[in-house]
Amino acid sequence: MLQVDGPDGPREVRLTSPGKVAFPKLGITKREVVEYYLAVAEPMTRALQDRPTNLKRFNDGAEGEPFFVKRVPKGAPDWVRTCTVTFPSGRTAESVAVTEPATIAWAANLNTLDFHPWPVRCADTDRPDELRIDLDPQPGTDFADAAAVAAVLREVLEEAGLTGWPKTSGGRGLHVFAPVRPEWDFVEVRHAVIAIARRVCRRIPERATVDWWKEERGERVFLDFNQAARDRTIASAWSVRGLPDATVSMPLTWDAVGEVDPAEFTLRTVPGLLERHGDPHEHMAEHRGGCATALEWYAEDEAELGVAEMPYPPEYPKMPGEPMRVQPSRARHPG
């Protein structure tokens, strides 16, 4: 048993099969994964606080097939908090809500590597308090390209009255989160993201794209607006990714974005970096903005383009105003 301190006193967290290998390439065991999460528990709890969180579990290690757990697993301790979320289908579920370090350690013992929080708090799971953009380098581009696009995204966010907070994805990309007041629903926040992403692409069309269909993206960085849709989640800051080198989704300052190598942030290096430099996102929640300006941009796009809405992911029901979900190369053309 592990004793994990928290706001309601110490919790006992069971550690099973501590010697089980989670990352075969590096020989990292489950015990090391749990110890990593305890080392970063303070800032990670802050990032996940009161958020419904999906658990990405790797029961066969990082080289095995993972699966997402969106409902509280059976047998969870009674101190693991939950909150109700609604999926696009209208169905509901009780999801894990992280409120203390012990919940993170308990989930890690279940072979969870990535923690995927919703962009909402349990007090209102229908109105996001974070606007999120995933900068995804396409074939022929890399992290340096994502960093260059992120610099322009930062400018556009500021023009919208928002403050962006960057982190590595744990792979080749970047994630940028912007705290917002929970006054807009998922569709409105997604529209704000689309409008912001379009502005970035207009400024650097040779480097950035919002084209949903891969065949149209080219060698550019894709600004994934659909990560702002209901039930779409992004790995949290401090999450270990299920990749061979145990890389971490690392929060950054803007000054560091163009200077770092994302491969240097791993399960074995990040605790020391946290101890030396602290949490770059410690004060993130204090900088809340709104979606009003970005939604004005969306309305301007609609007036100019006729249809400003973009395709939703394939598992979604048909959404109001959405264009056809047909690859351009497969679409029927007159004549």
C-alpha cells in the first residue's frame, strides 16, 4: 500500500504488480510510473482539478493496445469523486473526477498512462472553461513547424482577448489551451476555435491549415478544431504518453516553445525539471477570457463564405449547418 497525502488526509492506494514492465524499451516498471505521477501530483492535480477525465489504459504496456475508460471503473475506492457527462448521442455517464493526488495514483495503478480531461469542470459539464487547439504536424513537417505556427496562434489569441498556454503533445506537436469563462456551450467554443484557426491560416497559408480532409492538408500544420467538440479530449499537462520513450506532455513558457526538443521531456527527466523550474502553468486559471470576439469573427466568416461550419468527426450525429462529410476526391461533381 502507498500512503498518499491529500486535502482530506492520507489515502491508502494499492500498488499491484509493481515490477510489471510498462515501457519495454527503457525497462520502466509500473512502480516507476506511479512514482512519477506522485512526483508531479501537485501541478497535475491543479490541471485536472474537478474535471471529468478519461483514462487511457495500457494493460499490456506502452507497446500493447490501449483502451479508453470513460466511466468510473467498478471497484473504485469510495473517495474517488465522479461527475456526470453527456455524450453527443445524448447518453450520460459517471466519469472520474480528479480532486486529489491519490486519484491519479489509483488510476496509474490501473495501467493508466495518459489522462484525458474534458475542458469543463464538474459544476457545469456543458460549458467549457478551456478553449483548446491541437497543432498537428502533417507528413513533411515537424515540431519546429508547429512552434512557428504556435507563435502566430498566440498573436491571434491575444487579439481575441485570450491568453494561450502552450505544452508539448508528447509527440511531434503542440497543444495550446486558453482559459475562458464558462459562458458558452461546446458548439460556440468550437466555432470560436474555428474562427481563430482560420485567422492563423490566412496569415501563414503556406504553413498552417484547417482542412479536415488529409488529402488537402499538404506539408502544413493542421489546427485541429475538432478537439474542441464535446467528448473530444486532449492529454493533460504532465501526462506520460504511451510511446516507447515515455515522453511527457510538458507545459512550457512561450519563450521556451521555439527552443526546446520535445524528446527531452520524459518520465525520468520531468520530475527534476519541475523541482528546478516549477510549473509554467501555475497561474493559468487566473487569466480567463471570453469567446465574444472570436464568435464575431465566425459570423464574419459565415457572411463571407456562406457556410462557416466545418465537418464533425465521423462518430458524431449530423450537426446543424454542417457541410457534407465527404472526401473532396470522392464528392460528386456536376457533369
